[in-house]
Amino acid sequence: MSDLLERLRRRGWRMTAQRRVVAEVLDGEHVHLTADEVLARATARLPEISRATVYNTLGELVSLGEVVEVSSVGRAKRYDPNAHSAHQHLVCAGCGTVRDVHPEGDPLAGLPEAERFGFTVTAVEVTYRGLCPVCGAEENPVEAGDA
Ligand SMILES: [Zn+2]
Ligand SMILES: [Zn+2]
């Protein structure tokens, strides 16, 4: 659950009309938009908003730690307002839909000391890839073992 606007209000973030629209576009659950998607949605709400303001605001929200950048190989960076609850991502290889998921147990349990090479591990990022129900239904049934 994202409460981005509420968090920003609480910390006294300077909320102009333009900056507010960027925060509103990002607020919500399972939101992982690219910068261009944020720009398109912000422009739909506030046509006079500038690209520079959108990009600068995104950068500021990231440096404040209220929005997290999610990088995915081969795809544009996405902006995630779910910044304060540890979670992993389930990504559709078809349409790019991203869901926040919360695996059970200690995420480090699967990595034995011998595999840590002396590192002190401070964060774990796991990406589960596959097809969402919509894309899965569009695929024709494939013969098993024909991967
Ligand atoms: Zn999909
Ligand atoms: Zn997320």
C-alpha cells in the first residue's frame, strides 16, 4: 500500500501544482511507471506541466527515499512508490506488468555463508518472471518440453 502523498505532506515536501501531479500519478498500489509514462499521465492531468519538472521531481523523490528506482535488464527504469515495505517483483515478460510480492521467510536463507564471499549483505532483490494471466491466455497452448 502506497501513501506517497501522505508521506510527502508529513515531511513538509514543497507541493506546487506540478509537483503534486507527479506525486499523484505515482501514488497507489503496484505502481511501477517509467519516466515517460509518468510524463504522459501527468500531462493528461496538467497539460502545461514540463518534462523537466517531471524528471526533476522524480529525481528528487528518489533521493528523498520516497520512491525507489526499479531497474530491469533491457527495459526502461521504473519508479516505485512502495519505498518503505520490503518487497520483490513479479514481472510479465509479455506486457511488462509489475506486481509487488512478499515472499515468505528470510530472503538470505538460500545463500549459504560460503556463497557470500565475505560480503555483508544489506539488501536482496528478486525478480520473478513469467506471463501474467492476460498474456498467458493469449499464448497458444504450447507442447510441453518444446521450450
Ligand atoms: Zn502480461
Ligand atoms: Zn514494487
